[in-house]
Amino acid sequence: MAIGDGTRAVRAGLPDPEKYAPTLPGPVFAAHYHLPGDPTGPYTYGRDENPTWTLLEQAIGELEAPATRPGEPVETVAFASGMAAISAVLFSQLRAGDAVVLPSDGYQALPLARERLEAYGVEVRTAPTGDDAQLSVLDGARLLWLETPSNPGLDVCDIRRLTDAAHDAGALVAVDNTLATSLGQRPLELGADFSVASDTKGLTGHGDILLGHVSGRDPLRMAEVRRWRKIAGAIPGPMEAWLAHRSLATLALRVDRQCATALTLAEALRGRADVTGLRHPGLPDDPSHPVASRQMRRFGSVVSFVLPDRDRAERFLAALRLVDDATSFGGVRSTAERRGRWGGDAVPEGFIRFSVGAEDPQDLVADVLRALDEAAESDK
Ligand SMILES: *Cc1c(COP(=O)(O)O)cnc(C)c1O
């Protein structure tokens, strides 16, 4: 019988029990290792490998691995941040003359990566995530980059359908799995070549570290990704890697609570006259729901909606007592922000990206409804 996600999460990546050793060995702080003779072992210099990364990579690999193909090896490389992980795939896999398809509504640093890729002679095409629109610009591409659900719009694309089409056309597929986390969606199981995430968000979940990872099935491609980390030096600190591994033990608890409360909050917002454009893939009537319910195992902790204007949105955020006005998402403490303040995302001025934390659902919903009422009141 397959074991459950909570069980897998608490045991992921633990070394075999050894008498008098801790269950999860502490962080190894080393710039170099004792190295007499020829440098053959895995641990030579601190930019290449670190035992704390090795355990974390093993752990994340266990969670990303396709449950439908048990025993199939999955390799994972940990990075200093989500952007380090994204850059590692883009810049290790693409050469001058290649074409890459990016989402037009993806993470806000993708346009920065686009500039760099174009400067290196890579052709960059974009299309929106919704309606699998990236299919229409796939012809002749070397790499298809998906972000589903997309941040912040929460559109979803069909990973299996796009991956099959991309593979038929000779393209590789990478999926930014940040919003769903490794327990919410398994891109490798859906056929993707790379599953990439910012573990700054839900995977570590406490809003206190930056981290990223790339998981993949092809050892040669993953060796290229690993080599890129060595070249760019985009390595995680051992303390961050250890904290991430420690946090994995509560991943199932956290995402179950956060995803359930996100749906509760979305349902409480539905039908309010001051809330439009409400999106959450778990809402049965959300445009993302049909595909999301086929390919996602949990719908994520983010809810987005639009308030009438910028002022109303700012008053709402200021009136919240249990929710911090802050960027990022996936943490145990709820945060919300007016996304338009950054520029770059094609969202209305009153667009709110709300990240649901681990608070008691009734407290959170009450705080949000009260803040909405107060923000509307001072409009009069
Ligand atoms: C935050 C985020 C990133 C970037 O991750 P960092 O850890 O901040 O570098 C990439 N993709 C998505 C979808 C994100 O939300």
C-alpha cells in the first residue's frame, strides 16, 4: 500500500538510523573537506557539494518522484533561491539560436531572464497560461516553460497535454511548481522533464529563508543543471538547507491546513458586492477548476480578487489585523498585498493577492470580512 503524504514528508531524506546519531543530522558548515590524495569522493570543495544539501535533495526528490513509476530515480539540485533554480534550467539548457516558450503571465522576474536570454541570442516567445495558449507558439522550440497555477493570476494549463505536444515537437518541458508545492502537484509524473520551484514559498513555509530546487529524471540533463550551480555559484547556505529539511516534516500539515482555509476564505468572499474577479483553483466554478482537479492534489494557499480601486484595496490591507501587508506567499502567517504596486503584472489597481496561512479559519475569515466592511465604510 502506498504511504500517505504526511508520512512521506516526515521521513523524507532521513539517513539510515545509526546508534547515537541524530535523526536529522545538523547543518555541515564547511568550505572545504579533508582531502588527502586524489579528489574522488563527493565532498571536496564547498561550492560543489555539501552533505546537508545531499539530504535535502534526497528528501525533495522523494516528494517530487512520480508515484506512478516507483523506483524511477529522480535527481534534485538545491539552489540559493527560486530564481537561481529557474536560471539554472534556462541557462544550462538553451544555446544561441534556440527558441524558448515562456508564459506571458508568469513570475515577475521572467521578463528579466528574457532580456538576458535574448542578449545571448535565444529567441523568446510568450503566450498566456490559460487555455493552453502556449501550444500555439511551440513550433520548433527547444524548451517550453510552464507556470501553473500562474502567479498571481491563478490560471492553470494542462501539463500533460502541453508536455505531450512539446515532446512530439522535440522540446523539453519545465514546470514552475512553486505555488502548488511538491505535495500539491507532481510535474514529473505528468511527463515534464524538470520540476522547478521557489522553496522560499510554501515548501519551507515560514517566510524566513530563500531557497529553490530543480528536480528531473534525466541524469545527463540534471548533471548540466548541477554543473550550472557550480559555475554560477548559486549555492544554498547549509543552515538554510537544514532549516528547509526540518520544515519538510510539517509540509503536509501546513499545506492541508492552508489549502483548506484558502477554499473557505474564497467561499466566504464569493457573492460580496465589493469583491470581483475572485480566483482560486479549488472553487468548483473557477475557470481553472476542471484542469486543476485532474492534475493537482491540493489547490494551493493563494486566493486572488479585485477590490473597486486602489484606495479601497489599501484601506482593506491597512484594516487587517491578522494578515501582514507583505509580498511572497505560502507561509504559515497570512499575507496579502496590492499586487499592482510593483508594476509588471497585468492586474487591476485593486487586485489583491492573498496568501492564506495556518491561522484558525474562522479567525482569518472574520478578520478579512471585517476589514472589507471597514474599507467600504470609509468610502461613504
Ligand atoms: C517567488 C517565485 C519565484 C522566485 O523565487 P525566489 O526564491 O524569490 O528567487 C519564481 N517563481 C514563482 C512562481 C514565484 O512565486
